[in-house]
Amino acid sequence: MDTKQKYNGCSAIIYRKEDSKIFIAQRKLNKSFGAGLWETIGGGLENYDKDCIDCIKREIEEELHTDTDSVNEFQDYSIANKKGNTFLIKTFIVTLKSKPIPKPRAENSKVLKRYPRKEPVYL
């Protein structure tokens, strides 16, 4: 079976080796699903993605402006939205080649002012 047909999206548990920390991000406050929740980096498969690995590498480049150093499959999970649609997500454990630089989110300016972040959030 073509894995691209099976999955709706991908997510990355981004692991920082030097101190064993995990990167998380906060969803936009205007999202219809999970607004303001903390999550891992990821997104939906696009038509031009060859597979889930291509998808997660693209998402990390788009959202964190860096490349991956290593990408290893972790596990799959499914989520359902309020409309009852279920999405299957492929999760990876990823290390980065360089420090992530999250893209600015103007629509979250209140949150950024209230909780200024110069560094990505690692737990």
C-alpha cells in the first residue's frame, strides 16, 4: 500500500541531544481545531510530498527554517475533529542540523507580548 494514501499528515518529536530536551510549539489562537494547545511540529501531506518523510522535512523547513539531521519513525496516531473526521498521523523522532528559528506569528501578537520567546520552547 502506498503510505502517502494511508496518512493525512506527519509530526515530529524534535529531540535536542545536548540536554535531552523536546521542542514544542503553541497552535495559533485562531485555529478551528486545538486553538492555543501545545503540540509538536508537523502538518498535512501535500500533493507534491513524495512520502511522510518528505512531508516532515518540508514542515520543519517551513516552520523552523532549518534542516533535519536525522529522521526516525516513531509511531502512528489518529485524531478526530469536532466534525467526526479522523486523521492518521505518522510521527518521527527528529534531530536538527541547526538551531530552530520559529516563524513570527503576527496574529498571535498578544500572546507573544504576554509570553515573549526569544528561544524555542523545550521541555
